[in-house]
Amino acid sequence: MADPVVAPPGQTFERACIQACAALAFSPPTVAVDLSESHSCSSAPLVLVPNVALRNAILNWCDRLALPHPAPMSPDTAHDIVRRLMPQDRQRSSLAQRPQPQVQQQPSSRQRGDALEEEIMAALGTEGATTAEQASAMALLRQATRENREVRRQLCTPRLLAALRPMLLSADADVQVNAAAAVVNLSLEPENKVRIVRSGAVSPLVDVLRGGHTEARDHAAGAMYSLAVEDENRAAIGVLGAIPPLLELFAGAAAHRARREAGMALYHISLSGMNRSKIARAPGAVRTLLAVAATEARRNRASDGDADAAALRRLAAMILANLAGCPDGRAALMDGGAVAAVVRLMRSGSAAPGSMEEEYCISTLYGMSRGSMRFRGLARAAGVEAALQAVAEGGGGVRRDLARRTLRAMRGEDDEAPATDSGLLGRQWDDGSVVSEGLVSIRRPPPHRSNHAGPSGSNTTQF
């Protein structure tokens, strides 16, 4: 791969290929991403996150073997490859649907954006504007930012964002729901993410998460997820108090979609070292995450492999593995009984041999084992050695390496991995995110159901 990117729900693709799949509304049968509705007006563009760890690993491998670096694939080549994979009837329909260049689109979009901003500001900027006028303005903003990327860029202005903040705190459900959905839509553009956080929108979103209307909370979780994808935003989101309400939503009885968005937000937030400590110190955070992993594992077995339960369980395991990458997280995990809980997940079949869940579990155990005398006693009592022995002897490359290191730590050998030891995918181990260094940067949970799109539904990915 020349340009590997991570697309929801966490799989890695060559950028040109996944963009071609989205453009042709084609979901390959072996891929978990649902792109079948990518052309619908209610569908948002894919959020593609560069997989830096994998790209560096590929480039390092090429350098070691004196091979040329891979060249990016052209869009036309990617479209041709995807069409060859599609059934014949889909090929014909995709040719008919393929968008044609629109030379005049940009000027008309700019004019439309300017006119919309003035119309919205006229309603919101009027002193004593009625709730009905505010609701109408928010509905207009939500609709306008749903379909057009250029309009989303143009409407993300300081004065409109400033006018949007109080709408998030409105007591009227329609105003609050449409305002939160509009924030998600605006945040879909990469260049808007930092602007939104700097505008002061995170604090109102946190208030919505804590006590907003149900649908608005779902949208607020989606906004946090979208904003947390940007590395520059993560520290601010953690400082402004988003972690406790996201944990509550993730572990609560909300709809799967809202819980999944909250979990993805927490995962991205936990990629920041400062936030890992904040999560670890949040009251009951570790027990909450362990409870989600265990509860969803039971639901998964009861429903014969329910994908929703598996996605939430996997998210909890991902966050736990990240927490094991910092001292506060390691201590909180051991205080919360994570050693025994992780072993139970592995023995119960929820983390099946060779699965992603097994990697996250082993990663968590490895993180806790680093330089910890306390871990040795807990690990012996929980039966870690028996759980890891088979992996250490016959597992795959990454999980086998982590299992062996964990077992060595239990025996008092190599308490700390030497600074020269390579980590996952050729990266050195540091005290950062264990998962993000190659395990989860290339994988995320299966997609949630796509039957919730539409302007009236609680849709936290596009509105």
C-alpha cells in the first residue's frame, strides 16, 4: 500500500481503492464497511484516517530490502479495479451513477454558502428570536450541511459557530437536536475539526452529553467521535470534561449506535497520553469498561454472534489496551481486577484464538506486566501463564511476541523491554498507546447497522 487509511469500522485500505468503492456505492463481500448507500443524500463522506504506523512499517520494510517505495494508485485505475470486482449488473449501474465533473459547481456552492450563512444569521442574530425561528434556522443549517462539502467548509465560520453554541443548550428539543446534528455535519470536513473545538463548541456538547435530549445526546457523541479523530483536538476534549459522560453513555442502556459512537470517541481520546491518565483516574472507569466487555460477551453468545455486541466488546478491549500504555492506567487496571477479567475473556471464547479480541487482551496483559512486581502475583493467581502459553508457542507474530514478553515478565526476566527492542510493526515500544502502535491502528469494530439514515432519525454519522 502506498497510502493506507483506516475507514470505519477500523479496517485498512489503499486510499484510492476505498474512495473508488465509495464513489461506486460498492461494498466488497469480504469487507465489513457498508458503502451501499454512499450516494444517498443522507450519507456523509467516509472519514479516512491515515494509518501512519502501517505506512511507516511498509516504507521501513522497503528500505531494508532496497525496494522502491510503492507509488499511489490513480483514481481511474482504482475505479477499474473495483468495477472488475463488481457483478455485471452493478457495473452498469455504477457507470450510470458515476458523477461527472461540474466545472461551475464551486462558484454556485460559494454563493449558496454565503446566502445560507446570511439567512441563518438573520434568524439567530435577531434579538428576541422565537424558538420557532431558532428551530427553523437550525433545521436549515442541518439540511444545508448534510449534502455539500463546499457548503460545509464555507459555513464553518467563527460567527456562525458562535451563534450555534447557545442553540446546543436550548431547552427546545428540535433546536438542540438539529444544532447537534449540524455540528456533526460541519465536523466531517477535516479542516473544520480544529475550528469547531477552538470556537468553544466542546463545552456545550459535553452539557448535551450529560443532560440533553436523547437524540441530541446521540448526535453529541457522534460529534465527539468526529472531532477526536483529529490529534490536535484530543487533549482539549479531555480537559473540557467529555470523558465521564462518554463513559456513562458507552456503558448505559442507550441505542447501540450512540454507544458505539461514544466508544469510538473514547478510543480516539485515549490515544492522548494525558487522556489515558484522565480515563484511568475517572471513578469506576476501568470497572465500567470491563463490565461492557463482559456483558457484551455474554450477549454475543446468547444471540449467536450478534455483530453489535461484538463491536462494543471490541471497543472496550481496545480502550483497556490503550490504558495499559501508561503508569496510571496500569495501576487502575490492576486495582479494577483487569488481570483476572482479561483472562476470563480469553478462556470464555469471547477472545477467540487468532481474533482481534485476543490481540487486545494480550496487549492489555503485556502493558500491565511492564516493570510491575504486583502484576506477577495477580497473573499467577489468575492463570495468565496457562492462557498465554499456547499463544507463545504457536500464535501469530505480534500476539506471540507479546505473549512471550508477558510470560518473561511473570518469571522476572526482562522486566522492561530493552530500548532497542522493536515493537509492533517495527515501531519501538514506549509508554504510549499499546494498541495504537500497530494493533488497532489498522482495525476497528464492525460497522453499525445502516438502516438509521435519514433526516428524522438519530443518526450520528451523517445528518
